Amino acid sequence: MKKTSYWAIALLVTLFFAVFQRATGPTYPVKGKNLEFGGALVSSYRLPRSCTTGGDDCLIKVVSENPVEVGLAWRRLGANEPFSGTEIASDGPLYSARLPDQPPAGKLEYYVTLRSGGESMTLGPERVVTRFKGAVPGRILIPHVLLMFLFMVFSVRIAITLFTRDLVVKHAVAWNAAFLLLGGFVFGPLTQYHAFGHYWTGWPFGGDLTDNKTLVMLIFWLAALWASFRAKNPRPWVIAAFIVTLLVYFIPHSMYGSQLDYSTGRVVTGR
């Protein structure tokens, strides 16, 4: 098999994990299609679970081929307050409403109801939680995403190299550690600062799972880097780093992240 095929395999595995983390994480929107209810056909609906403060991505959308009544109720998560109702405007088959802006790391709990033909139901889960974040400049977000993507591509490619021996492992591990350091510990904290106002919320300052799992990966890849240049047999160290990376990437993104405590005004993590 040619080297280009090995890189293609590494790219496909990385794309799989990118989609998996996005689709299974707590920020992926609730979606549905072709819902028949009370004599009406709801073509599609989208309930956001991640919003940018002051942005255009916190719009609830319901598309129905037949007239229906759509209701929205929301409240600030953890604020110990009753639900407030918001009128959902219609423009032909499109029913839409924008959730009220919250400070970065603020969360709203909400639900959307449908009424048609004397029946009523709740769209999606009984309660949907969406988290607000600050806008992250592209000059920071793009390098962060790209470097972490390259880190996973190189991680898979290094694992393949352990069996094919078609690349110099120590050089590849050095590049991989550099991608992780830059993506996870330079542009990552900058991304989090713009999104939630803090550079680092993992150990020892907080329980942010994304920060903590990135830290664990760094420890193992730095050990693999040391072994690649110093140990007689670096293979077990590199295999351990790759296994840890796989386990980390099977954890959905943004779990136990930053959340605004409305009672104190402080951002907490690990909830």
C-alpha cells in the first residue's frame, strides 16, 4: 500500500471522529423531519443547543406544511425562576423565534410545543438546554480547529507507522506534540477566553472536561516524544499515547464545560 493510502486512512478516521464529536456533544442542535401530528405535517424543526451572544445562530425554526400553533417557553438555567413565554412568528410555513441573549456561559432551558387538531405535543426532548458563548475571531478559531485536526491526523498516521515502519516515528511524534501544544494550549485557551472569558478552566482551576482531557493527551504525547528520542523501545509509549487519544476522542466535545451561575455571576465548570 502506498504512503498516500495511509494518509487517506488517517484523514478518514479523523473525519469520523470530527463528525462523531460534533453529533454526540451537548451543543449539537435537536433536529427532526417529516413529523405527522394532529393532521399536520411538520417538514422540519431545529432547536439550537449552542448560541453566540449577539449572533444569528439562536433561532428556533419549525417548518409546517399545515397551519399549527407553536409555543415557546424558556427560563435561565439554575436561576430558580418560572418559565417565560415567547410568541413564535410565522412567515408562511416557517415558524421562528429567537431566544433572548445571555452573557457568555449563560444557559437557557426551554421547550417548544405544537398544537393542531385538538392535540398537543413537545418537540424533541422534554427540555432543551442551550449555552451562550462570545464570538471567537476567525484568526483564532481557524488555527485552533486546524491544528487539532492535524494532531488527530498525525496520531492515526503514527499508529499506522508502528506497523508499516514507512516514516521516522520520532520526527512524526515531535510534529504531533507541536500540533497539540499550539492547538490545545495556545489557540485553545485563546478560543475559550473569547467564548467564555477564561483562558483555562481545567485542572487545577476547574473541572472542564475538554481542558482536562487535552491535558491528559499532552502528558502521554510528551512521554512518547521523550521515549522516541531516548528509550530503546519507544513503541509501547507511542501505542499508549495513541490509545489515550482514541479514548479521549470518543468523549463528546464540550462536556462539563463553562456555565454561568446566575446567583453569583461567576462562571463555574464541571456541572
